[in-house]
Amino acid sequence: MKRVITYGTFDVLHYGHVNLLKRAKALGDYLIVCLSSDEFNAIKNKKSYYTYEQRKMILEACRYVDLVIPENNWEQKVDDVKNYHADIFVMGDDWEGKFDFLKEHCEVIYLPRTPDVSSTQTKDYLAKKA
Ligand code: C2G
């Protein structure tokens, strides 16, 4: 049973997110998504359109996701990998190298981002249409 873990805000879920989740799940048997809390988003200077609970509900509807837990800070990843027995840590390659400290605890894989799609782009487009 290979367990994969990934992190993110996943606001206004789009096909770039799903493409990441799909490839992450394909690396193992069980995918844990650590979803940024609204408070941690503020620390990341990100304002989500959807609340944590709404983003969690949407992610839980995704066929590739097995468990959604909160991401509350930058420091929890080593504990998460240990506590959830994660074998593989996956992030999009916009984070290339940033989490290599996890390599002593699990495999670290950065996957190519899906080009030309982002929550911000979608939100800006919809705001202009309003
Ligand atoms: N992603 C992607 N392609 C896109 C957009 C996003 O592959 N077009 C990936 C990102 O690389 C990330 C995941 O989808 O792995 C979630 O993206 P965000 O919600 O933007 O996550 P981020 O704000 O980068 O949070 O501790 C880590 C942070 O919580 C990561």
C-alpha cells in the first residue's frame, strides 16, 4: 500500500489541479491531500474564493483523493509524512527543490505544472465578465 501526500489551496478546482491529483494518485494507492486552511492561506497571502470546508467538500468528490486533512503551517510536513506513513511527497514543479528536506523521510517528486490554467486567471476572467 503506497501512500502519496500532497499540499495546496486547491481553490476553484480546475483541470490543472485534477491533472496533478490524477498523476499523484497514479504513483501509489492512496492519496492524502493536505488542504490549506483559510488561516494558512492568509499566511501564504492567498485569498480563497471558497472556504476551507467548501474546498474540502469539492476535493473529497474527486475520484483521485482518499483523504483531506488541514494544512495549517509550513512546519507540519515532516510530522504529516511520519504520522500518515506517506511514502511519496508530490508537488507541482513550481515548488521544484523547495521540499527536498523531506527526502530523508520519503520520496519527493515534483510534477510538471499544467500550463495556462490557474484559479487566479479564472477568477479574474469571471470578475471581468460580471
Ligand atoms: N498546479 C498544477 N498546475 C496548475 C496549477 C496548480 O500542477 N496549472 C499544482 C500546484 O503545483 C500544486 C497544486 O496544483 O502542486 C495545488 O496548487 P495551489 O492550490 O496553487 O497550491 P499552492 O498555493 O502552491 O500551495 O505547502 C505547500 C503549499 O500549500 C502549496
